[in-house]
Amino acid sequence: MNKRFSTLVATALVACGMSVGAQAAATPYKVLGSSDLKDGFVYLRSASGDNSLVVKNGKLDSTVVAATDSTFARLDSMAWKVTVKTTTIGKSFQLQNRKTGDILSYKKETGAVTLGGDIKEWGLDNTGFYAMSGDSTYYLKAGADFAGVVEENTTTTFANVDFVKPYEITTSFNLTAEDFNDVVKKFSFAAVNGRKDPAKTTDGQKNVLTENEWVAISIHGKKNADGTLNGQYFPQLNNTTPLDTLLFQKVGAKDSTGFLYVDTANITPTQSMKLAVADSAFFRRAAGTASPSNYYKAGLDSLHMFVVSYDYVTDSMSIKPVATPIKLSAPNTDGASWWNADGQENVKTQLGVASTGSTEAVVCLRALDNVTVLAVDSITMIDTENTGLSYANIKSPLRSSTLGGDAKIATDKVYFIKYANKGDNKDKYVVANAVVAANGKAYEDKAYASMPSTQWVVKAGTADGLYEIMNREFTSIKYSGAFNKVKGADGKDIADTYVNGTDTLLLEDAKCATLEGKITVNNKNYATTGYGYYDPKVLNNKTYKVASASPFMKDLFMQAKKDSTITLAEDDYYFYLKEIDKAAYGATVKGVDSLYRYTYKLVTKKDEFVSRDNNKYILTKDATKKPSVFFFKSWGAADNYMLIDTTGIGAATVDWSQSIIVSVNAQNAEIYPSALTDAKSDLFTVTEKATPSMLFTNPTHYNIYNNNDRLAVGKNNLAVMAQPGNDLKADADKFVNDNFTLWFDTVNYKADITASYFISQGIKAAAGEETKAEEASAERLYLTVASQDSIDKSDDLAKLYTLDGAARLYFRTAARHGVDTLIVNNFDEKAGVMAPDTVAAGADGTKHSADAAKGLLLGGIDNFKFQFEVIDGTDNYVMKSLTNKYVVSVNGLLVVKSDSDENMIASLKAPDYATSNEDVAVSEVTVIATEGGVQIAGAAGKKVVISNILGQVVANTVLTSDNAVIAAPQGVVVVAVEGEEAVKAIVK
């Protein structure tokens, strides 16, 4: 059957008297048919069972809610506002959740119920709510494990699932203190028989009920943080008085003053009472001084107690005093003319003289001499025709049945929130209430662009004026629902100021976008705001000192004492940071970068690490100890950090209960672990060393010094340390300055990231072959570490290439090919001859050409690469092979060993003497990399060859000018000028 036609039939049946709600419901709620359903609030419940549709975590869900469940939060989550739309073909209904403001909809593309989808109007027939998509009909269903739509005549696999229908809400309940304080907060009066709430009574007293804002307090005391009651006002003892017996204290009142109470004064000429605010101290009951059945201290304490009944359907209240004054016919023995009625549970209070019968009293409006006044009177004594009854006419001005708002808030910004309500927190910033695992709001004088816990982001809802403004770091802390503009005294909108429920908020642009560190992870942009971030790619080449951020200890740096205990001292001390873990955290909102954070451990060059050892931190290499892993959490200034020790608890799903904060003992400057919940919070700075921990240089000539000795090619091409005049050369000549000049050529050079070098020296050209020796690809002597293959080949080679068991350094003839590839003559065991072997970086650091069966005298390409690590506080270096061993000089003979105190201390100096450049005449030729090319000066008439990093020639020309620019591709190129040393340039 066509659904549009079936809707008309159902409507006609209703008009003829057939109920569309004829099915028996298993709940006590009344089901509503299409003709009964009007604008207002209903429950959406399964036709059988107790499952109600709710919005949970931004998605449609179902929950079992008892008929007696009456908290605002649960009722609001169950309540859906119906907006009826009538067309020529029948009725349709829009359904909007009261708690979240989300509109229930159906998404064509996915065939699922969503919030904010394409189809936002629903039909209703005898079966239940349905949506149309093309010629298909989809019915709304709910059950214990299902909330969604099912196509007509399709059976769902979930158990106890039934069609969803609208049910009437008939709930009323007594407010707890939490209900009142979280939702109501204020009173106002709706018009009663045309009379409005009076601003003043006949004797000029202000209407205390509506003049003030109130805080409700259970008579059994305020709640502690753990939910228990502190018994501050009336300890419950053994009585059964419920928690909905309330005291009302004026906002801003101090201590035990400012409580609402029923006055003993009559409103003339009736026996009606007035409400007043006590300015004197409120009586408190001492535990055990009265019997449980009559637990109020002698006096008028019970006159301060009220029960507020809330009618959910009309959003209205009645306020009932627990007790009212009784006028005695004569003063008692104490001289008192009034006495309070007994305040036991459900007591029928007497109103007026003692001889009158007891009756229930309420706060109401009464007409006296054509003036409407606020009074406390008995229900039976109120003439509803003349004065009206307050029941169902006292309202919360802050609770509206209108969902959505008129605010327009940009969702692509990060905000600070300044609280604009009256009171102690006015003009303070709203922030998260804890360092980690925060779950509530706090109010501070400042907010920071470096602290996401003080920032807020905005997500738009499914209807106008609906937003969720959540803390950027702790997303469970939020303001949500309808936001409305605030108007000033001139009637104009106050800029960036909005009302959400009972809160007035000023949104300030945090302007942190320009300050945030940006990174890309898996093709998604993130901000590193909130936690210290150090680029993992450069950490191997940088060192950092950790200092106290205290102005009293700012020149003290974290380091180890002789007993390995970590302390603060004056000497500079540097750590490497090693990335351990990383994860996204905080809010994810379209238009604003999500947040990302890293954890690091602190290590030294000797692979020592900082570790928590009971009640102290130590520096150790002990493998049985765990390295401490830290978050550097920004606190206040962006570069002031709280060091949070997260060892073993991760960076993604963090068990914050196990985390520790690094603290400083102010007496001896020692570093120690303390609980994150401790009030003490020491801050630190983490500062990069001004110079990198490794040599970074463009291709250039250097002498490598150790004291007065310099590295050179010795006999058998072995690497030696020598001085001019020594006779360690292979040809028995004396060393001269030129013999110490070495060419440093970068390998995969990236500033601050990778800095290793091929170290070589030219080979003297034979007569007639000078030009060949000057080509960029010409063979040179390259420094390398003897491979294990060559050492193991024979005893003679082992003697040649080892010294006391350590591999020696020697120079090997090779030609550069591309970025990090060399061509070396190697022994081909298949052919039994020496043959060219292309050696490059492979998965294991060694990759030989297919024709070479074995790298006999070679090993991996890393044997040819060297790095120079800075020695802290000096201009010297330790020289390191990429085989992860360090260069050591043994009486001038060079070997490699694991890190030890024997490492050769090297210094690098440019040649300070005239050099023949290995018999190639030096000229005034200058090569300068430019944008899109290479500028060459002083080379007119010379041939220039430019190659890319793969060895491919990109330019080959003879220059006709002394200042020529040759186009070249972006990146690293090799420029060979006739008669000059080939140089590398980085074209922009």
C-alpha cells in the first residue's frame, strides 16, 4: 500500500472514532495517536517493553527507564518536543530531543536514523513512526540493544524490539537540592487570572522569592565531593525525612544567614503568612539533642524548610512549607506568642490560630484590596476565583520549552570563556579543574594560549542556536544545548556574549592558531599545543638541558651526582630526548586542528637514562631499571613544563592514577617523584643546546686534528695521525700540508636531521690524465672501516686491518655515484677477478651489485660514512663510524671501538695554507646556488658539467662569461668546473 494513502486512511479511521492506540501497552504511560499528538513534549517508547529513545554521546540510543524515574537529566533525555506540520496529504511530525536539542532524522545514503540527516519529518500510523525514502517505508524501532529504523515488513534480528510510538508525559516529582541548583536556580510567577507577580507587597517589602537567586540545600547538609552528606544543618539520625526537604539560601549570603523562611507576621486582614529572609544566624541542631521523631531544635527552625513539587508537563512548581507558625491563644510560659508546628514528615501544618484545623499550606498569590501579594496560605482558604492558586504558576525563568537559540557562533576558532554571571566568579576564566583527568569546571584569573585545558572549541548542533562548547583538552567538560544572545541596556546585542541555561558566557578569541606548533600525522594536521614537542627526526642530533623554572633556581640544571642521584646543580648538563610514545588527544572539531602529544625519556651519550628508583630519580644503565617516560605539560608560559612521569601507562589511553610528577626538594635541590594530586607543582624549562650535537656543514675541505696530529693516508693506504715531516707515507716521502687536506662530502644531508660524510682525498693524476682526475665521478681515496669479511679472509689481511682485535681505518679507491652510492673494485669470486661493485644502502646497510658475489674487502656502505658528535661545552668532536663505533687513535694508528673513554678527540679546521688542491691549480672560481639554478663566477672559457644526485648530466657547456647562471633542477647537484674540485650545491 502506498504510505501516503495509508496515512489518510488512518486519519479517517481516527475521525470516525477508532483509536489508533488500541494496542495494549506494557507501560503505565498513555499512548497517543496521530490526532492526539500536538505540539509539546512526549516520550518515544517501544510499544511493548520499557525502552525509551534517548540521545547518548551524540547518537540515538535506547534505555530502560522506570515510570518513577524523575530526575531532570533522565526525563529531559527521554522527552522529545513534537512540532506538528499539517499539509494537504496529512500530518507530519518533527521530533527534537529536549536534553540535547538534536532533531531525529533519517539519512538516505546510509539508510539509518541519525541526528541531523536529510529527512527530518516523520509520519505516524497505527504501527508507529515511519520515514519515507522513495517508494520505501522505514519504521522507527527500539529495544534493549537496538535503536533505529527497519524497512517495512522486514524482521530485525534483535530480540524484544518493537515499533516506537509517542506516549504522554504525566510526571511530577519533588526536587532535590541538586535538581534545583543545576536546573531551576530562580523563581518567577506566571500570570494568575490576569494578575502578574507583584514586585512589592502592600507594606513595601520586596518579593523575596523572585528578587533573589537561591541555592537549595538538603536539610541533611551539603554534599561532599564523594556524594555523602556532611550533616551541616540537620543530621538525619534515625528519622526518614527524605532528601527533598530543602532549605533555600540567598546567593551571596555568608555562613548561615540569608535563609528563606515563613514569617510569623500576618498579612492583614487575613491569617496568611509572609515569606522573609533571615538576617540572623540560622539555628543548627546538635547531634543527639532531640529524639528522632522530633528532630528540630526548639525554636523556629522548621519554618525554614520547604518541599518543591515540579510538574514536568507544564514546567511549573508549587512550593510547600514544611511548617507554618501557630498563634497561641495566650503567650506560653516563655512569653512566646507563636510556635512552629511539628516538622515531621507529611505533617498537615496549622495555619493561623491554634484552634483552627490543620491544612496543607502553599506559597500563593492573593488579592488584597485590589493588590496582588505573595503569601503563604492553606489551599482550602484560598478562593481561586478571587486570588488564584500558585500551584502550576510558579516558573523557572531559566527553563524554557523552546529548544535551540538565536546565537550564531563560529566553529572554526579556539576560545577562552569568561564567566559573566554575578557572583564570586564573575569575569574569571572558565578552565578545567585538574591537571589531568579533569571532570569539572574551575574559575581562574588567566587563560593561556599554551594550555588547552583553558581553551574551548565549538561544535554546531542539528538545529539553529544549538551548540556543544567543550574544553579543548578534557572533552567531557562542556556547555551544551541552546545558546541565546544577550542584550545590553540599550537593547543591542552584547558582542560574543551568550546565555546557555543558567550561565552567561563571554567568548574570547584565544588567538592561539599562530602560536601553535603544526605537525602532520597520517596526512592529518595536528597542533602540538599543551605539551612539549620536539621533532623526532632531529632528536639524534640535538641535546637539551633541563632547568628549574623557579626564579630562585633558574640557573640550576638537572644532572647526576656521583652517587647517580638526580639533582639540580650549576654546571650545564645536556640530555638527549628519545621519543617513546605519541597519540592524539582532546577535542576533534571540524575547522580546528586536533591535538597531539609525545612522551620522551632523558638519556646521555653513554646510553644512561633517568629512572625512578623508589623515592628518588637516578641516572643509570642498569637494564633491570625502567627508563622514566615523561610528558612535558605546558603550565602557564608555553616553555614552562610540568614533568609528568607516565612510565608504563602510555600516551594514548593513559591511566592517570598511576602517574607521578617530578618535584624539587627546596632544601637540597634533589629531584624526587611525588603524587600528581599533591599541591606542590614544580616547573621546568627544556632548552636546546645553542649548537647542534653533531657537525653540519656543506661540502668543504677540512684537516682533522687530534692535538697537533692530523689525519692522513699512510703506508698501505692505512689511516694515520701524523704531522708535517713525518715519514709514514707509502712512498717514503715526508708528509707535507697537502697530505692532510680531506674532502668532506655530505651523504643524504638534511639540516638538523642527517649529517654523515664521505671523507676522501684525490688521487694524483698520471701525466696526460689530469682532466680525467678532475671529473666529478673520478676515483678518489675514500676513508672506510675494514670489513669483517676482509679481516676473516686471511691471516695476512687480519694483521693488516686489525690492531689488538679492533678494525682499522684505511683509504679505499672508489668513485662516487649518486647520493649515497660508491663504485668500488671488488673481488668477484665467480669470475676470479676484480670487478666494479656498486655499493649502496640496503635493508641491512649493505647492498652490492648483482654481479658481485661477495663484498670481499668492503662490507656495507655505512663503513664509508662518518659523523662528528659535538663534545659538550667545547669546539671538539668525537668521530663516529655509521657502524655505530667510535674512532680511537692508538699511537697514531686509527681503529674503531664501542664508546669508551679512549675516543679520539677531534677538531676540524679549514686548511690555513696555500694548497695545490692535489696538483689541481686553485683559481678564483666561485659556485653559488640560486633559486632555479647555479651562478658561476670567474670561469669564463671553462667547461662546466652539472649532474643531479643520480649522476645524470643536466648541463654541459663552456662558459662565455665570468658571471654565468645555469638553470638546474631543485635539490642537490654536483658542479664540476674544468680545472676545479667538483662541488655540491643545493638549488632552491
